[in-house]
Amino acid sequence: MVENRTAIVVGAGASAECKLPTGAELKHQIARLLDIRFKNGEQLISGDGTICRSLAITIRQSTPPEQDINEHLHAAWRIRDAMPQALSIDNFIDAHQGNSRLELCGKLGIVRSILEAEKNSALYFDTNDIRGKLRFEQLGDTWLAVFFKLLTENCRIHQLVTRLSKLSFIIFNYDRCVEHYLFHAFQNYYGVNANQAAELMSHLAIFHPYGTVGALPWQNTLNSIDYGKDPSAEELIQLVGQIRTFAEGTDSSTSSIGTIRKQLLDAHTILFLGFAYHKLNIELLKTGGLTHREPQSTKYFGT
């Protein structure tokens, strides 16, 4: 793996090892969060309060301002009711392309669900706790641990950049499991500090075709949020902008789709991990008839 250029395509099944939701579980969680109902028109009795407050802020800031939250609530309920029928939340949003209220509610549900799932995952620890540290002993049976062993086998730290530069990740999940794990794994294994680990990570190409719930703080970009943090309503609104629909993910002006496809064409080995091969995702990866530089020696592996 570390000798040739390798592209690793990651799906929800891979993150499930770390107790993140599969696509089916994510649909269920989004439906629960968007089941926003009130008693006597005021007291929230179901659904997520942060999403509700985010919708209220959005309505006040709209031009012209909307009179009430009802239209957005109906969009949220449409998503809630349709999730048992949908192949995925992405498919459902794509089926209603142009419905801005439904898209907003869907993206709010995605961000809130994923951050909540990160907090409940095996990769979470409280960054505000001085004793907080990733519990590597709980992750020994995951693919992340196996990958790290292969990556660092017979590898001193000065050799690591060369290995990282031959790898690319194309991650269809909204979570930040890969980035979060590797950032802390480099510190723990090689004894480097956070800045040095971030520098190492800068040599690893990681792409999220559908975006993420936000950058991690060490990535030094706008709209960052700690892994598994509970967002405020204002933060949630900002983070929604990091989520892409299928149409946005395949738009070369708003995404890295061209670079993603080039990574596949340049790779000698393409490995699919926990990937469900949904049609939308396969369409996104298609290279328009272009072939690999060395098609006879290119190998595909899929789980």
C-alpha cells in the first residue's frame, strides 16, 4: 500500500466500526431530530431545540423576513415522514432539488446528527479535559488501527511525508473520523506536538465530496468545530454551508470533483471500505471515459 499511489474510498460502513451511524441509522436519527412539535404552540415536546432555534434565526434574517416557522416545520416533517422510504438522506434531498426549505432542514439534520454521533463514538474525548486523550486501546480492532500499522511499518518520521504523499482519501461520510484519528495517532506514536502532527496531515490528500460538518480546529480554516461538540444555533447555521448536495458535489465550480477524479485516475490501487455503491456516489466517481495511466497494473479492491 505504501509503495504505490493508493486511493481509499470510504463509506459509512467504515465509520460504523467506530460507532458512527450507517446510512439507515442516520436517516432514523435525522427523522427524530426533525420531528419538531410543540405543546400549546410554545413548549417543545419533540425534535431538536438547537435546530428549532436555527430555523427561527434563519427566518428572522431572511429577505424579506418570513412571518412564522410553519413552512420550515412542514419541510422538516416531510423529511421525517419520508425517511423510511428513502435510500439515503442525500437521495431524498437530490429528489427535491430546488426546494430550499427542505434542503436547509435536511442539512441542519445532517450536521446535528453527525456531531451528536461523533460525541457518542469511540473516537471522542473532551478536549477541555487536560487528561483527555484518544483511547487507542478501544480502537485496536478498527480499520483505522490496521491502516495506521501498515502506514507506519518500518517507517521513521522523516520517511512519513513520502508515504503520505502517495495516499488519498475520498470520504463520502460527513464525519471527520479519519482526520481526527490520524492527527492524534501521529502525536501518540511519534511523540510530536499538535503543530507537527498538523504539518504531517497537510501532506495527506483528503476529500469529502459531500462536505463535512465543519473543519477541525487544527485545520486552521473558517467554520471549524471540535470533534463531537454540541453546536449553538448560530454555529449550526454556519456549519450547514459545509454540506453539499449531489448537484453541488459534482459542480466543478463549487467542489473538488475534478481533483477527486484525477486522484482515482492516477492511483495504482483503489480500495473501497464500507461503501454501499449507491448509484449517486458511483456517478460522482465516474471519470468521463478517461482511463488510468497504467490500466493493466491498476487494482481495485472492494468491501
